[in-house]
Amino acid sequence: MTVIDGAVASDIATLLHHRPSVAAGTVRITDACTACGACLATCPERALRRAPRKPLVIDDLCTAWWDCVGICPTGAILDVRT
């Protein structure tokens, strides 16, 4: 066991791998979405996927380019940075 500034190294590793409930680069799509698909083409990481009512957001893929927020004609995509 290694101690670094009073913390056990395994505790530090656990904290570094902890993910918040909302990723730092995450967006949410509101009910104002018309499913036009404009956002799908803007995401370089393909974090938005076509779904029946509104696109599905894959939080783990979102890298915070935010192009989808700007392209949405109804303002239905919200940036929810933590």
C-alpha cells in the first residue's frame, strides 16, 4: 500500500475512475425536439443516434463539441456541463 499526501494510492485510483452521473460533455434533448436530424450529422463522435421520438444521447461518447446545440433549429438540445 502506497500513501500519497495522506491518501492511499488505491483510494486515489478509485476517485480518478469515478464518473459523475452526468458526464462533463453531455447534452440533453428536450421535448421541443422535432426529430429533424440536423444534430446527427454535426456530432464528430456519433454520440447522438436516431431514435423514434428524439435522438438518443450516448453520454460516454460525447466530447463537448457542442455543435449539436448550435445547429438545433428549435433549441431543444441543452448543454448540461457539470
